[in-house]
Amino acid sequence: MSEAAALDGGRPDEKAGLTTRLVCWWTIFRIALEERLAYRGDFALGTLMRFLPIITQIFLWWAIFESIDGDLVGYSFPDMVAYYLLSMLGRAFSSMPGLASTIAKQIRDGELKKFLVQPIDLIGFFLLGRVAHKLAYYTISTLPFALVFYLCRDYFTDGWPSAYVMTMFCFSLILAFLLGFFMDLCIGLIGFWFLEVSSLLFIYMLFNFFLSGHMFPLDLLPSGIQAAVSCLPFKYLAYLPAAIFLGKIDSELLWIEMTTEVLWLVILICVARLLYGRGLRRYSGYGG
């Protein structure tokens, strides 16, 4: 049999293997989605409770702008409210509650060995689980988000951005989700070397909350600190999507920021794969 014929003969097996993998990943995604929707009442209540701090935050910024009687580093009060709502949307995409602690616990309890005896990639498994989580989250929270943005529509003084800016805004949200996932994943994979990562996770979440721009725009920081923070990946989780939507970033700088964000994502993917590969070499699989 010729080499070409042998290759042709191997193609059905390759296609069958690809089909099997796709079916496997689809099954994992479907099961993860069903798990998220199993307790719909509790999930919906927890989702709705996250909208309560919005009122407090708006009143806080209202008091601040009343005291200074003017703009704050190029932000008016309506701009600040619009920024806060948009940064909240970015955080909704990038936050990964429970991911790092779950991975660290599975490593500590020996539950990770199920990924070693089954043809399932741990990173892909958890990524699909988080996609299912976000899909369920936005299925429930789309209406509350729409209502909040409708009630606060007057704060968006410049109206809707152009189609180009909206495209970049949506792209930045997708990248924020992936960045947030791999950052939390790396923290969880440190559990191969430390039995308990709760203290490290607390420090990470503290820096994440403030340096992502969720509390306030990073433009308010002193120039030296702002330059240092700009070298970190945190700003892409909340600040950048909001700044893109509000037109705070020039079109020439926007491509640089988006390219840098993609580079950070590639770096974090490589770091996660490295941590996972090195961690498996010292993994003992006790317990479970």
C-alpha cells in the first residue's frame, strides 16, 4: 500500500477521534451547565444580591463629587457612575469565585488523580465549567443588568460608542474572562507546592479588587503608581473594558493595549501549563 493510501486510510480514525473528543467536551459542558442550573433559586438570589451595592456606590461617588464641586481627573459624576457600571460588567466576566480554592482542595485531597486516569484535561475541564457558569449567570442576570443600565442611561452622556469601539469592548470582555480564569487557575495550581493557599488567595483577591479598577478608575492614581500598575495584567479585568466603552483610550493606543492583553493571556496560559506539568511530577495522590 502506498504512503498516500496509508494516509487516506488513517483519516477516518483521526476524524473519529476528533468527533469523540468533541462529544466528550460537549458532554462535560452540558453537565456543568446542568449543575449550575440545578439550584436555580439559590443561584438567582445570589446573582441578584450582587446588584445591591450599586446604590451604595452611586451615593458614595455623589458625595465625593459634591464635596469637590467639579470634575475628577477628567471624570464627571455621570462619567464615574457609567464607569462603575461598566467596570462591574467587566468584573462579572473576569471574576472566578471558588476556582482557585477548588483546584487547591482537589490537589490536597487527592481528587486530582481522576484526571490522570481519564482522558480529560484538567485545564480544559475547568475552563468549560467556567464557561457554563458564566452562561448560566448571564442567562439569569441579563434582565437585571438591562434594567440597571436603562435606569442609569442618563449617566452615559456620550451615548453609544461606534461599532468599532463596541467590537473592541466585547473583545476585551472575552479576553478579561480568559485572563481572570488563568490567573485564578495559576493560584490554584500553586497547591501542588503548598497545602493551603487561602492566605495567598486572599492577598491576590485584595490586589485584584483594587488594581483591576473596580473600585475607582486607575486614572486617579499618581502617575508613578499608575505606570507600575499598567505593567500588571489586573487592569484588563475591569478598567480597560470600561475605558474603551467611554472613549478614554485613543484609537492608536487601543491596539497596543489589546495586543498587550493578548500577550498577557499567552504568558498566563504557558505559566499554567508549566505549573500543571511540574506539579504532576511531585503529586502523590493521597486521599480522595
